[in-house]
Amino acid sequence: MECILFEKYPNLKKGIAWECLGNFPTPVRKLERLGKEINYRNIWIKDDGKSSEHYGGNKVRKLEFILPDALRRKKKTIMTYGGMGTNHGLATTIYGSRLGLKTILVLVDQPVTDHVQENLLLFRHYGAEICYARDRTGATLNSIRYFLTKPGVYYLPPGGSSPLGALGFVAAAFELKKQVDAGEIPEPKYIFVALGSKGTMAGLVVGCRLAGLNSTVIGVRVAYTWLANEEATADLANKAISLMRRCDKAVPAIEFIQKDIQVLHDFCGEGYGFPTAEGKEALELLKKTEDVKLDLTYTGKTFAALLDFVKAHKELNDAPIVFWHTYNSVDLTPIIKQDHDYRKLPKSFHKFFETNLISYIQ
């Protein structure tokens, strides 16, 4: 299987490593029962939750470019950081180990939920080395320590959102264009996606322009404004274009500015990882109508924003809207049930299990 991006720009293969890690294209379908419930008959899902049978979600696409690059550079260890329940960290650990790479996760505080406890247990199960850094300052200091003491570390930004990682979603837009051309889905007027570390949205913005999709990507901010904003997303999109053009001059020299990036800022709540009432309602509605599982950190807030947008814009008149589902749908609870002794974690993490929040563990 060849990367869909290389079909359009074959010279990219000379400078960019890639390996297929997932099952693509991911499915698209109309949310019929939801449409009847809310009286809007043209909402679709692009289900990246089903991107792999090992661990799904949006990180798989990014890692298809990032991990082969680490191997090409003869690195043996990936180091990245994020919140204590980072899905990016878990995906990196799972797919890194499948390619023979060790993962170091430098973790900072976020609200402790059942999801955080589950992911901490899964980090250890899949072999990650985890370090509690408390905050951004601690993450910086610990990252420097690892660089000084562990030669050959490959640093990966939070969320896998480097220019290289963003290429995963440039390719994803070409994948969607093929599905549109095949009549599987109408061309979307709007594409809603979570905006956290920016790589997913930046890649989609670039990919839609290059693929000729006349769709507006709307990012729903779920992280702090200093990280997730219009200017920083445009900058990452431009860096992804620059990376592609260094390898293949057939890539158009396009440039994005702040006003090209559409972000909704009102659905983040108290901050990253803090649930919102609207997010919970959206989660329950989509589970009830379509049996699609969302999370409260990313996709619940994103779908809440989509529902609000539809309600507020009556002039849309059933124009096609795509919800880009980025949350893993692979059930890892059997692993957690069998391997849930938190005392095997470093002692600095034990305090986060003083109250068991995982309902299926006694």
C-alpha cells in the first residue's frame, strides 16, 4: 500500500519516510438517527476512531510519518510529553513498540478522571517509561535531563503535531476527496474537528486546499489559548507546506494567514481535560442515537460545538457537515481488567489512584 499523498506528489517519497500503520480509508456515513433527533438531515461522520484494530483515533495518521522518520534517523527512543491521560502518548507507545522503539512520556497535570487512570495503566502495560513533571516548567527540565542522559532520543512535540505529523492529515483530506468523488459522501460545507495541539486541523486545512475540496475546516478549541489558536495553526500549516515543497516543487506555494483559520473558542470550559455540561450532553446524544463513543476532553466538546452551530445557523438549510471523529474506538478494557495494579507504576503516580474511578475495577 502506498501513501495517498505520494500518488499526487511522487517526489515526496525521496525525502519523506512513511509506513502504513492503520486501516485506511476510514469509513464515512450519514448520522441518520441523529438527524431525525435534531431535525438536521445532513450530518456525516468521518470515523478515525476505526483507523486501526490496535488503537484507533487521529494519532495513527501522524505516526505513519513520524515513527519511520525516527527509524530512518537511527533513533531508538521517542520522547514526548502531554497531560497524564494523553492519547497521543498511548498511541506513540503502542505503535512505537510495534516498530521496535521505546517511548518516554513526560506527563503534566490534568484533571484526574477514569480515562486518566486507564491511560496511566496502559502506558505501563505497553512498556512506556513515564515521568511525572507536574507542569510545563517541569516538562522542560525533565526533557533537558533526558536529552543529556539518554543519547539518541527523538523528540516528538505534544500531540505529534510537528510539520511532519501534520502530513498525516494532509493525506487524510485527499482520502476524503476520493470518497467524495466516489459518491460515498457529499462534499462537506463544513468539517468540524478538535483543535488541541494543532496538527490535525493544520493538516486538514492544507489538504483541503491541495485536494480541491471547497470545505471550511472549523477547529473547536479544547486546549489552552496559548497552544490552540488561529495564528499558531496557520504557522504549522505553512511549515507543513514548506516541508512538502522542499521535497517536491510540484506542491503549490500557498500560504495561510490567521484569518484563514476558523476556530470556535467557547466550548473549552475551564481548560484542557475539564468536562463541560455541553460536552456531556453531546456525548450522551451521539451514543444514544448512533452508538458512537465520544470523550469529554476532545470529541465531546467538538460535537457540542457542531450541534450549537447547526442550531444557531438556520440558514444552513441542511448543507452537508462532517464531524471528524478523532477518538479511539478500540476497546482496551480487557487489558486494564487483567493488568490494573497501579502500584507497578512509579510512586509519584500512586496518589492519582487514591480513589478508584474506573467503574469496572473493584
